[in-house]
Amino acid sequence: MRLNPYAQPWTPRGLCAPAGIEAKAPANKATESTFELAELPAEVITSVVSFLTDPRDLISCICSCKLLKGHVHEAELVLDIRSWRAALGPVNNEGILASKPKAFLGLSKYMPGTVALLLPNLSLEDSDVDYLLGKLPRLQMLDVSGARKITHAAVSALARAASPGLQAQPARKPVDPAAGSTGGAPEAAEYTGRELLVAAPRQPVPLPLRFANLQRCFQLHGGSLDELLTLPGLRCLALSHLDLGRWPAPSGAMDARPPQVASPLPRNGLLQVLALNNCLRLHGAAIDALAAACGGNTRFLLLGGSTLALSSFVSNGASAAPPEHLPPRLAGLLEAAYRPALTSSATTTAAHLAAARHLLAAVLAMPALVALDLTFFPQPLVQCLRCVLADADALGRGRVPVEVWDFAAAGAADVEAARRALRSVLRARSAPAQAVAGLDAAVGGGRAGDALDELAVATVLRCAVNCSSVTRSTPLHVAAERGAVSGVGQLLAAGAVVDARDTAGSTPLFLASEAGHTAVVERLLAAGADPSLGNVSGETPLYIAALRGHLGCVKALLGCCKARGIAWQDPEMYGDAWTPLHAAAVANRADVAAYLLQAAGASGAGELVLAPNKYGQSVLHVAARKGSAQLLRLLLSAGGAAVVGSRDGSGDTPVDVAKKNRHVEALAEFRRLTTVHGTAPRTSQAAATAMA
């Protein structure tokens, strides 16, 4: 709510002294505060309440007193469940699902002024979305990303809520099963998430929805994109994982032919950001249709992680034909700027150039476009487009250069540029957007407006940096593997998922540990990366760091495991029970083995040396095969003497392994142990410290 800028400064009555008298408190007695919350102006209390985003804080206000309960009811709230779920930690999903009906009922009853609702990765259904849309008439931002049960029916509910011509459609309404179809007042009903039992008309005013994030809702399709693109008042739309191979639908009946002439889509003149990440089979007709549907106000087109249907660009048909409105001069500049990879075939080169022509034509059709995101697109295509779009003279017609973002290739530079560009556009709220959305002069301004704009910037950027390649590698994977500390920091600050896994099950922490980038490992661990997550082979970051001999990474990972209470010595954490000490023995790295034994402590080192892998091999078996006298001496002094006579799956003892491999120095170490048998070996802690 807006406050009167000409009002006098307000001071609580209890803190004011009578005129002419200086209020002094006794030196030995603290001044008693007579501050009363009820003395604050109502606008101030409501504004303060609107700064609370954690549902737990708002529930505390509701339960504390009737005064705050009323202000929570009136406030424009931004509700974000991420902090609440993070505080819960690993919990039973069934418990969250069980509390969802009561939570939604309380939300609709006590917080109807909610303007932003962020419910990422929550198990939602179509009926949940329909219910919330009917109960939150001021809702301007909705984030239901990761709701895998949501279908096109939820998109239709959004369209009904936001489109004036569809307001006659009834909403699904939760009812108390015990009350029957006519029982009870609405506030006494229990939300069960079931279908509509009692018809409840929508609010007469269209929902002022400005931002919708439905990424990773895998049951959506091209028809969902059609419906969302026509929503009036929508400024930002984020979708992902759509199959665009047959989008847009050709004019006339659907058939088995490739898409040719697409039926025109109504324009949404206010759409400023369209994010279509990780979509499949993007072809020429789809690119042209996107440009036509976005309109002249679109500033950002984010296609990171989407794949091109390259065959469609070189086959006969409309997709392969050059765009009609692309000037020949620009097409020539594209060809001159294109630098094919050494392994590119003539067909691949032709497909890349055809795709680049369609993308360039799309940019020209969107005169207000500021940036185009092509993360994980073929690098020759990205570079030639970047070269042409950076030339304002070549674009002509008073166009400014258009940025081409690639968060995987450029890392920190593009992340910071994207943040600045998004803020410069999305934080400049326009009066037409408020008018179309049916808002009064106050809505969209002040505290709620600032919060919505900043949330829009953060959400769009988070969607962009979490796109992935065909191997499910994210920009954070790429930056971590390269050792780009600054890039990793920028991506994490932008909301990159720290424990994202590629098709091999590798996390960014695993790749950084494998490459030996200690600074990146420390940065990822500080951001909450889980050092116990292994890849599909059961290799953890600690295992791979020990195998590669990266002592700095091993130290950082062990320190984190100790701080978090992770039992890294447990063989069950690793594939085939190959522990990090086994890995150090394979790498013949006595320094890494010494540090591992030192970290295990006097009692744990012996167990670590004794632990066999799936094949019955202890660390001594592996060290005997390598023949390192230094490593054997360390292991034997740390308690390995107890397994000198143990046999692996082939029936061999460590001595047998050394004999088979003719390691004279290793055999000498075993003889030395036999010679001094009966004398107490040094403790593992002292031996490891000496080796380290």
C-alpha cells in the first residue's frame, strides 16, 4: 500500500517526553518501553506484514492476535515455500501431501491478498491450481514449476481465470465430504483436492496474472503453449520440455505431414519474456510462429537447452526454406561469419546456417528484443549470430545490438549481463500493463510491485541458468569442470541447482573433484553441495578425488564430511565397496592415503585398511599389485598386518599378489613385517601424520 509522503514523522506516544522536560532514566534502571503495536497506523502494519514471505512467519502473526490476523488478511503477500521446505530438511513426502489440503484452505481463508505464490517442486494437481486461482483474486505471479502431475487442464484454468470472455466457467471448489453437496459454509469446508462438487463462479474481475512459471511440468504440450501465449496481461511466461516437432498446428486438419503453413496465433502485446528451455525438435516454422505470437513488446527470448530438428532445416518444405523477410544482405553476413567445426559435414553446416537464418528473422520480427539465449546451441551457430546481432549498422532501422547469451560458454560474464538487462526491463513497470490487468493505481506499485519485479528477475534468471544439454549437463557442470570459480559463484547466485546430475549421475562437485579444482570444490561445498552423492557407478567426489590424486580436493571434502557428520569410511557409500583408500592405492598416492588414514583416526584407520571390496580385495591387495613400498609401509603400520594372510576372490593373499607381479620392494616390506613380528606397530595416527 502507498503511504502519504507528506505525513509527519510518527513517534510512539510512550517514547515522547512532555514539552520542556528532558526525559531521563535512572542510571540503575532500564527505560521501560511503552511501545504499542496497535498505535501504529494501519497502513504501516499492513506494509510491514507484506514483507513476510515465509509461511511460518505469517502463521505466527495469524495466531498471535486478531489485529495482526486482520492485517495479514488485507496485505499483499509474496509467499515462497522454498525457505520452509529447506528448513524442514529431508522429510517424508507423504507428510507434505497430507498437510497440503489444510494449507491451501488456510491460504484462501486468511491470506486472500496474496499477489505472488511460489510453489516450486510441490506435488500439485490440476484441481489444486484451479482452486488457488479461484480463491486468490489478486494473484499476479504463479510458480508451479516441477509439478509433474499438472496437465493441460491447469493451463485451461489459468486461461479461464485471466480471460474476461471465459469467466462463466465454474471453478472447482473444495467441500467437506461429511457435509455433502450442500453442507456447510465455505470457510468450514475442508480442501480435499477432489473434483468440483459445488459450482462456484469465478471472481467477476479477471485474474491480474503477470508471470507464470510452469517449467518441468512434463505433461504439457504445444497446445498449452498456444493457450498461454494468448493470455491478456501476461508479461513473463516460462515453460520447458515441450515437444515442438509438430508445433504450431498446421492450418486445417492435423495430419502426418511436416508442419508447413502455421495457423496464426493471437498476439499478446504485453509479453516481455518468453522462456522455452529444453524444448525438443525446434524447427523453422516453430521459430517463425514464436516471433509472430510474441509481438513487438517482447524483450527476451530464452531458448537455452532446446534442441534443433536439424534434418528439417535441410529437407524439402517450409522449414528448410529461408525466411521471407530476411534481407539478403544479412543472410550473406551470416554465411560470412559462420565458422564450421573441423568435424562438421556439409549437411550440418547447411542446417546450422538455415537455423541461424530463421533465428535472425525472428529477431528482426521482434523490434524491442534485447537478448536471445542460445545456451547449449551449436557453437558455430551461436558465434555467427552473435557477430551479426552485435552490428547495429547491419541490423538497420535504428535497431540497437541484440545480446546473445550462452551461460555454458561464457559463464559469469553472461550471467551478470543477463541480470542487469532483466532488471532494467522488468523493474520498469508500465501503466498499460496495469490497465489491461484490471488493476487500480496502487496494485503493482510500492512494496508488492517491487517484490514482484525482483522475483520476476530472479525467477527468469533461475530458469535460464538451469537449462541443460542433451546429456543433462547444466552451465554449472561446465563451469565446475573448467575450474571457473567466478562463473560458479555467479551461477550459484543466480539460482543454479548445486546438486544437479547429468546422465552419468555426476554432480558439479564430482566434476570439480575429478578435475582437481580445489577452489571450486570449496565454493560448491559452501553452497550446500552434497559430497555423498555418487554417479551411476557409485563413485563419490571423495573417491574420484583420491583416485586422481588431488590432495587439496580430498582435504576439502573430508573437512566437509566431518562437519556434516557424514560417515565417509563406510564401504556401502561406494560402488562395489571401493573406498577412497582403495582409490588412493590404485593411484599409488601415498600422500592421499596418509591423509585419509589421519582423517579416519586411530580407531577408524585399521577398519579402513581391513575393509574388502566386492572382490574381497583389501587395500593391501591393491597396494601389493602396484608394488609401492612406501604405500605398503604406511598401510602395514596403520593396522594392515591383520590382513596380510587374507585372501581375495581369487584366493590370493597380498604376498601372493606381490609375487605374481614380481615386486621385489613390496616383498621386502612383507619380509620386514615378518622379521619384526611381535613388536607393536606404530599407531595409525602417528604413521599417517609422518607420511602426510
